[in-house]
Amino acid sequence: MKLIKNYQSPNFNNRKRGKPVYIIIHYTALKNYKEALLYLCDKRKKVSSHFLINQNGYIYNLVNLNKRAWHAGTSYWEGNRDINSMSIGIELDFSSNKDNNNFSKKMIKSLIIILKKLKKKYKIKSQNILAHSDIAPLRKKDPGVKFPWKKLNKNNLVYYPNEKIRFNVKLIKKWFTKNKLVTRKKMCLFMLGVIGYNTIDINSNYSYGKLVRAYQMHYLQSNMSGKFDEITLKFMIKHFLNILLTKN
Ligand SMILES: [Zn+2]
């Protein structure tokens, strides 16, 4: 894997924490990678990422990994709000309504290679490879519903709940009720909070819908209802139990 370093972004500063613990996946929402390179390296735009991968699988390294690139914006995960200080940002040359509206095989192949390297180098956990929409569900929807999370999981790179876990729905619901989680919304927010999502800033049905949709974009791409329906509930319980059983 060759990193291309002839484009350097001026948009970075010092990390406020030590080594990165998260990797955040983005798409550029721009026409092509050339436009993206100009954008991410323009001082006036005040945004950047550590890497940009184009449709041909070329990997551009725009910001030194020791530095804090500006890709996450206002965000939250597991109680942390300065995600830029704690993460590596990877932009993919993709836009849902332009010619580059597919994640090409070459692009994903390069992404797999770089994720492997970064995970090994920084000992980053699979659970900590996240979508921009996971950490900013009210503002962002990248890398979107087409992003191949399952394929990356098959390569042992990202987390995906074990769907084979068996449980008794009635028993779980009873436990929720016992713990004063009496509405479906309360159950949903409780589980998403344990998983890592920001549930503190959910103060309307609109924001609640956005959060559920962000969850579905990552884990339930075949069920993009934006509603906390029965399929989502059952899947999320599995996810929640997986997390409880694996958290130390
Ligand atoms: Zn993004």
C-alpha cells in the first residue's frame, strides 16, 4: 500500500489526548476526489481528514496521524465530545447523487488494507470503528446506507452483533419495565446509550427519529424505517446483550 502525500491539509492542530482510539468513516458528498482534495486542503474550509480514498483505491494522506484533523465536528461517543482529538478520520470519494455514488471494489479493498494497519498500530477495537452518523446522528448521514459494514465485519475489521444470540423477548421487556423503562422510546434510548450513542440531546420526536435512522444505517440497512419498529427492537436487544456480555 502506497500513501500519496503530495496533498497536505493545513487544517489541523494538536491532539488533546494521546493516541487515537476511534476511526471515523465519512463520505465526501462531492463530485470527485479532485474536488475533495481541494476542499479538504483549503484553509478557508476549516475541515480535513487524515485520509482520502478515491474510487481507484488510491489513498491520500492529508494530515499526520499524530495531529488532530478536523473531520468529526460537534460529536459524541461514550461520553466523549472531542472526537477529533481521539480519532483518525477517513474520507471516501463518494456522493449519493453524483457519478461516484458507489463504493468501488478498489476503494473498499484499500480501506480494508488501511483499517488493518491502523487497528494493529494503535490497537483500535472493532467496536470503535464508527460512522460519522453514529457520532453526529442529528447532523450527518455519512457513510450512509450503502456502506458495506457487513463485508468489513467478515474481514474481522468492524463490530457487528452476533445475531445467533438467543433470548426471551418477554423476559427482557419485563426487566426493562422493572427498571422503569416503560415505553419503547425509553427502552430504545437506554440501549443506544449503553452502546455509545448520544441520547442526552434527544429532546423531540424528530431528533429521536434521526437517531433511530442513524442506528439503522449502520446495523439494519435492510430496514430503514426511521421508526423503532419490532425488527429494530429485536435486533437492538441482541446488540445490547452482546455488548453487555462482552464489556469488561
Ligand atoms: Zn462526515
